[in-house]
Amino acid sequence: MEHISLLSGAGHDAQEIAALCPTAMIFVRGEYDGISHNPREYSSPQACAHGVDVLATTLLRLVDQH
């Protein structure tokens, strides 16, 4: 699966947790040009499943490191 790294102004809870430990955020593709915090915000179940796959893969890799 392809990925891209991108910078985001989004902080959410990650801003607070970052003071305690390394953090990251997983973004999934939205259907409406990336609109967020809006009633039109929508990500398909498939896009959400890809996000879950990224999270699971990340957790497994972190476990393997320790």
C-alpha cells in the first residue's frame, strides 16, 4: 500500500500527549477534498479500513522493536 508523508496543522490530542511521549496521527482519505470538522466530512468504510491497517501494522512493528 502506498503512503505519503505530509505536514498538517491538525493537533488534536496529539499536541497534549506529545509532551509525554512520541506521537503520530493517521489520516484517512476524505471524499470531499479533505474537508474536516464539517457535517460534509466523510470517509468511506474502505478508507477507514486502510487507516486501521496502518495502525495495526504500526503497532506490530513497534512491538517487534522491543
